[in-house]
Amino acid sequence: MITPLDYGRRRLLGVAAIGLAAGLAIGPAPAKAQGSPQGAPSGALPPGFGPLKQIRVGVLDIGYAESGPLDGSPVVLLHGWPYDIHTYVEVAPLLAAAGYRVIVPYLRGYGTTRFASDDAPRNGQQSVFAADTIALMDALQIQQAVIAGCDWGARTACIIAALWPERCKALVSVSGYLIGSQHANSMPLPPTAELAWWYQFYFATERGRLGYEGNRNAFAKLIWQTASPTWAFNEATFDRSADAFTNPDHVAIVISNYRWRLGLAAGEPKYDELEKRLALAPTITVPTITLEGDANGAPHPEPSAYAGKPCSA
């Protein structure tokens, strides 16, 4: 059953903590002493996160923040576009204080996550972010975790829950079921819905790629304002996330993501089988909480559109 909640979109931080606590109730998280962090520390973050770490995972050197005891029940928090790990800077300490091991990675193309080779495809198709996350969990020896996300992160979390349910203890997804396919994305939408996707069509052009590359911060700030019209963020809040967009592969990943959705850019053949499975809109069977704000200006499905897909509480 889906239970509507009346929350503003940018209250994700507090609401997600509540939602995660409910999802995590299916298993204990013993609050034990903080252990030594894994991975090589590469810098410090504002209060709310532990030291930023790096770990080599497949084609990536992934940057991630970690909080809480190493033997706590794992939680993976995934950000979206154009945001970064600071989406969870208020949630992470709440979960860590409750005894959970909290992992907040930079997606490919963001922050300190880097490609290990100049020759690796700068691929942004939907399944690759889920594959990255599974590989990160493997590298950190995390067999199963509660996985939560918003925007791109919610899509990634949904994909993991659908394709690797044994790795997802529970799911928290902002804006519900976001798994898509190139075929589904080829179908026209009503004009008002198409208008909300203006940037997707802008990114389909070379003018759009150049425009985004030359105006990353202004672009991100515009999306923050239109997607969250009641969120009165200040410059300091924006600036700490804007650093993540200076990643040398950021523009390539963003453009690849939106062009792939429209069938204008190819993915990697090794992900073809995953995309075929996702194109069937697989049902999510793990315990799930979906969240939606009452001031969400970003494109998002109506809850009725995915009521039969996830197992929602």
C-alpha cells in the first residue's frame, strides 16, 4: 500500500532519515565503537561526514564519505543531478549515531570520483550507476545494505533492488519507481510534461553541451530553484555542492546520460542484457518506502503510475 506523505521536496534529508529508520527496523544496527576507516583518506568534509576516502573499483577510483561503526548495518545513500553527497550531510550523522555504517559515494562524473583510464568510455546510461554501486559494495565487503536515493540516485537504487534484490535489504526512493528504457523514453508526453524536460532536449544538441560546460554552476543553481521552488538555500550550501561539478568527466557523463535516454547515444554492449531486463519494468520485491514532496518542480511520475511496481509501505 502506498501512503501519501505531505512533505516538501527539499525536506528529503529529515524525511529520508525517518524512512530509513523504518526500513532498517527489519534488522538491528548495534551501536559499537568506531573502527578504523577503510580506504585512503583524501580530505575532510564538513561536520556530518567522516573523512572523504577513495577506493579503486573497476574502471573508477570512487570517492565516498563514510560515517558510523564499521560493523554497523550498512546504508548506502545515492545522490542525483545536479547535486552531490551533501544531499545527505544532515541524514548521515543521524544514522551513524544510531549505529549504522553509512556510505555516501560520489557518482561517476562527480566530486573526487575519477576514471582510472583516459580510454574508458564516459558512459552515463542508467544501468552503469547501479553496476558501479554493486562494485563499490563488493570492494567494501558489503554483502547487503539498505539503499536510498533521490533523482539519479533513486533510479540507481531502484535498479539495484530490481536486479540484485539479494544485495538490497530495503529501498528508500524519492519520487518512486524511476526505472526507464530507451523505448519508453521515445514515446511523446503531454506538452506540459515535455516542457519540464527542456534541459534533456537542450543537452541533445552541441549547443547544449557547450552551454552546460561553460555554465555548470549557473545551470545547477537554476535546476535547484525550479526543482525545489520553496527551498531557500544560501550560497554556502550551493557552493559546497558546486565543487563536485568541477570533475573533469562531469559534463561528459551528464550529456551521455540524457542523450542515452533519448536513444541519441549508445551505451556499452556489456550492459545490454541489464538494459533488456530493465526495459521490462521489473517489479521491486524488497521492503520499500517511497517519498514525494509537495513542492517538487522536477519531472516525476505520479504515485499511481508505479503503485503496482514497488512493495511500498
